[in-house]
Amino acid sequence: MLNQIIESMEGNTEFIAILLIASVVAIVVTFVINLTTKSFKFAKYIPGLLLVLAGVVTLITVLDSIFLRESLSQLFFCLVTITAGLCSLLTALAIGIYNKDRYGKPRVKDQRV
């Protein structure tokens, strides 16, 4: 079974490289946005959400001609954007879990009279 997977990957190394590069770029962009916007915690999820949204919109537009050879490039774009978006969202989630205790809310002093 592993031999079949390796044989199917031999002719498609450029597509795999594009997919890996897009995922790494999405992760780096998520990390940079997290470093630049510490106070706005939702900002790190924006690149992943935009990529997933672009992939879903592309999938919806190509849905009528999904089995035609002309739509392969749009299907590949859909695959790349959704995969990179999910990698970005998982990275943002991991960053959020890691920074949960690090940047907590400041404690309010007790002001009893």
C-alpha cells in the first residue's frame, strides 16, 4: 500500500511542493499577525478564515463543471487554499492555547470600603 502511495506521488511532486509552500506561508503569516496584534486576539484567525472562504467560493463556482478537465486548475486552487487555511487556523488555535495564560487579564484590586 505504501508503494502505491509513493508511485502516485512521483509524478506530482510540483503540486505537493506548491501545497507545502502555501501551507508554510499561511502559517508564517498567521504567526506574524499574532506578533503584531497582541491586543486584538481574533486577528490571528483572519488569514485562515479568508483562505478557507476563498477555497469554498472557488469550489462553489466550479461545482457545475467539477468533472471536466478544464476545471482542474480551479479544483487545485480550491484544494490549496482550503488546506493552507486549515493549517493557518490550527496554528492560530495552537498559538491561542499557548498564550492563554501568558497574556491573561490583569487582576482588579479589591476595593472594599
